[in-house]
Amino acid sequence: MSDIRTLQAQELPESLALSQFAFQYELSAEEQAERISETDPKQIWGYYVQDKLAAKLHLLDFHTWLNGQRYAMGGIAGVATWPEYRRGGMVKQLLIQALKVMRERGQTISFLHPFKFEFYRKFGWEAYVDYLKYEIPADKLPRFEAAAGSKVVRVEKDGELLNGIYAKYALQYNGMLDRDGVWWNKYLKAKQGTAAVYVNPQGEQTGYVIYQVKAFTATVHEMVFLDEEARRGLWKFIADHDSMITKVELKAPIDDELAFLVPDPRFKQEKVTYFSARIVDVEAFLSQYAFEARSEAEPVYIRISDPYAEWNEGVYRLTFTGSGKAAQVAKLPAGELPAEDHVLSCSIQTLSALFIGYKKAGFLSRIGHLQGSDERIRRLEAAIPERTTYLADFF
């Protein structure tokens, strides 16, 4: 007898034991008690076999930014199965259940950190973000000049203080979290070290850095800046630690241009593919989507295949009205389908990569992931805003 359900409070130790086994870490008794006290059992879905926990996943409530719009997002984490139950389709059933729950909650998009991209691609999740991992020797650090009248002030690691800067920064990207107070507390608790804020000559806080110096390495957990002046001021601050470090390590958005700005760009720069995304509810997602302003009368038709969320299967019509950015979205009944040569076709994972801004329609067409006429491919690509994807968090 098997059952899929959320956990009860008394079952949290069993869930934590599975996590420690699957992800190969150990917590002390005190750390286990703290972790359990901070965990909501209703966020964990378990697959039970004869009343024993065999597999689980965590379904977390988040919000993310896409083209300046705030989307409800379901974060999937902690997916694990005891070895004696593996390859029995339990994770598949948990993911299908999670999709249903997210749709009911209005979470139209989902993110997860895959242990294997190919595994989650089968269920509709697709890579959506890359970042740059820097390792910069102290003698290659930027030597920027600070703006006259500016300053960098060391501050307490306070999410309420930093969020005013972070929120403006996050809006510039697709896929960043809208951090609430609970998440800030969790995030900062995990980041050892110091926080410092950049204050421009007008007295405005336009950047911050969270970093730790240990074993002659400055690990920058997060560097956020709202303009070039703040970037240069924060990098000068980090570079002024050169007498006590041999290198700086940090991650940056994939479009970061630091290497072009320094005298010698030959430092280690690694491109890392990070999280995956999936549209959960196509019609609701597209109805909220901010397209490029368009004034054409002819609609765009897209056929979506999604075997694990049957409510998404079908042909959608996007009608652009006036010069605004919204589109009227309708899922068409079988009797109202247009001629086949008017329709673009793709899978749910391709649609997710396309509309989150990770890959363009033209590229997806060239590699055979998006089918349709060249003219309609170009029209769809023109309707989707260009914006870099990024995620500074982990869950």
C-alpha cells in the first residue's frame, strides 16, 4: 500500500534522516533540533510505502521577477529516495503531485536545482540560468577610483536594510527571488562574515557587498550595485583588502563585464549552468506576461505538449491589442484551431526556456526544439523582451 501526502510534525526527524543520507551531510543533535523547529511539515510531500517514508520532496513558496512582473513560484528542493526504493517511479509521482498543488496555489512557474538536468527535463523543467564564477588573484583586482564624496560603510547584516537595494537590483533580471523577511534571515544566517553598503555622493545607498575573509581568501557571497559608480566603489573597497588576501572568489550574472574593465582580464572565469525552470500553468502564466509593445492585429498561435500536466496541452492564441504590452491569451477548443501552417509547436520545457528569456526563438528553431514558419518564429522572438536571467540564491 502506497500513499502520497504531506508530513506530520512527528515525521520530520525521518525526513531529515533521509536528507542527511541522500545529500551526505551530518548534523549534531542540537543542529537537528534547530532544523526541525524551523521546518514546516506541510511543505514536505512524502511517498509512503506501508506507512514508511520512501521518498520526499519539499515544495516551497516563493515569488520571482520576470520582465518586471512578480510571479508566484513553487520552489522544489530536497528531492530524495531511500536506495531500496529507487527507480520505482516515486519521484515521478511526487513531481506530478507537486505540479497539481502548484497549479491550485496559483504558482504558475517552478524552479529547482537539478542533480541531473536530463532527469528533470523529462518532466518539463529546463535550464534557465547561467552565472560566472570568478577567481581573481590579488594582483589582478580592479583598481578603480571612488567617486568624490562617496563612502563604503560596514553595517550589520540586516535584511530590512539591504532589501531596499536588493529589490531594485532583482527587478533588472528574470528569475531572481523577491526575498521576504523570513528568507533574508535564513540567507544571512548562512553567510559568515561582513556586510558593507556603498553610499554615493548624494547620500543614497546604491550597493552592498556581503563577504568573508578567511585563509587569505575573500569570498564575496553577494555584490549588488545599482549603477557603475556603485560597482566601482564596492570593488575598490574589496581591493583595499589586498594586504590580507591572495585572491577573491565570487559569482556574478552571466552578462557581467568586469573582465573588460580591469587592466588584465586573464583571471579564472567559469560559466556555470545553475537552476532549471518550468511553467506550471501556461494560460495563467502567459496572461500575466509582459510582452514587448506591439500594435499588430494578427495573433500568434502556439501548440504546447506537456504529458505531465495535461491542462497545458493544446493550442494557445496570443492576441496583441493596441500598443500595450499585455496579450489576450486563450486556449482554443478543438473546433477553433487555425490552419497548421499558422501554428508554432514546442514542448513545455522549450516554452519555459523561451519565455523566461534564457534562449531565443530563432535559436530554438534552428536546433529543432521550436517548429513553425520563419516568419512566425521572428514575430514571436520580437514579442519577448530581452533580459538576462539570474538567481543569486540557492534552495
